Amino acid sequence: MNKLTDLEFFLKLVRLGSLTALAREYGVAASTVSKRLAAIEARLGVRLLNRSTRRMHLTVEGEHYFSQGGRLAADLRELEQTLAGARAVPRGLLRVSATMGFGREHIAPAVSEFCDSYPEVEVALYLSDRPMSQDMQDFDVAIRIGELPDASLAARRIALNERILCASPAYLGRHGSPVRPYDLLSHRCLIIRENDETHGVWKLTAETRTETVKVRGRLSSNDGLVVLSWALDGQGIALRSRWNVAHHLRAGRLVHVLPDWASKPADIMAVFPTRQHLTAKTRAFVDFLAKRFEGATF
């Protein structure tokens, strides 16, 4: 922790959310973190955080220091990336973030292959479903699914991915198969609650036709793997990414429901702060993923 500048220390503290969390990450006592924060506030002559034993809140000055400091840190990182990108051989630590499910199933094996091809690159892979705007403060590249919530981020599509309806043979045997989207209203649907999307609103398209259905069901979760497990258990119909269910479809554990209809695409994207001045290691990794997943149908 002593290697962090005061600004880096403060940005890290705010992102982790507590003195205890920062102390735990660096293996120091919470009192050490508290003293460092007090010293920064004394040097600046302002109070940055209002804190209790369990919670902390940014003051007005703290908000300003965090927002402006974050931009300065990003500018410094871009400068360093520009200098590092001049080196022809990819080398050094590459910090990669990926979503939990896709990261485990597809990015982790890709990282293993990448390291075999680029022995001078070290990769730190972090799996998380937190918002990308936070991820890009701490990582060189983030692998995410679907549309980007932040237009300031640059991205490259590395794989096509559609979202489809599926259910187990046991469920369809008991309740029958829907033949049109409107039929979903009479079925048990498994709802995932994530991001800020309207829960249970499924917009399906078949060629030029589009239908929007507000489905209902007894089971919902913010975790896609939980929803998938319920579908496999015969609890209802789920709307999932093809990459997440492809092997279950091939094995017959799930059946593609309403195969002529699909939800909007949720393509796999490699996201980074800017297309300019990418380091050699970042560019090599993104190119590697794009080639590895080229034409992938999962």
C-alpha cells in the first residue's frame, strides 16, 4: 500500500467502499489505512470522507477529488500506455475483467492459450458482473456481453451471440410447447433480474415481425447460472444466451423453444478506454480473442 500515491490510495478506497476492505486487500491494519487517509486530509486541508465504523460517505470536496482525480489517473494511464505501446513485443502484466459465466467457460481457457503464445505477458483475470464503468478504472480490457452502457468506451466485437428461449423436455412434456410468443403468457417463465432492464419483458423478433411479451413466473434471480439450473430442473422457460445453453441443447437436456423467434443480440465485446495508444499486450490479446472466436457458434 505504501507504493500507492495519495490519489491512487483514495481512488482505491472509494471503489472498495470501506477502510476495512482496503486494509484486507493489502494485508494491513485498518488503523494504518485510517492514518493514511487522515494524513492526506491534513495535507489537503479538507475532509474527504465522513466515516463511521461501518460506513463512509464522500464530502463535497471528496466527490470533487474522486471525479477529477479519476480523470487525471485515466490520462496518466493513457500516457503510460502510449509509451508502453511503442514496444513491439507484448510483455508485462495484462489485467483482464470478464463476466462470471462467460469468463469461466470461455475466457479462462482462452487466457491459457494466449499465455502459451505470449510467454512475456502475465495475465491477471478477474471475474465480476459489476458495471463496466467501474471495471475500466482498474483493467486493461473487459469482456462484456450486450450493448455498452457508456458511449465513451471503445469496443471490438469478438463473437456473435443471440439470446434464445429454452426449456427442459420434462417441462414441455407437462405443459406443452408454445407456438407463438403470446403463448408464453400461459407458461411458467424464469426471469432474470439484472442491470436496469425491465424485468420479465421479452421482446422477440422473427424476420420483420416483433412482439413484446410481459411474462410471469414464480422464480426469478439476478444470477444467470441459477436461472439455467432451474430450466434444467424443469421449472419453466428461460431466455438465455446461446453460448450459455449450447452444450445443453446438443445433449438434449434443453430444447430450443420458439426457434423462429429470438431476442435482440447480446454480442461478446472486448471493451477498453480508447482505441488509440493500446499497449502491445492489450492489442495482442484482443486480436487473439477475435481470431479464436471468429465464426464461433458455441
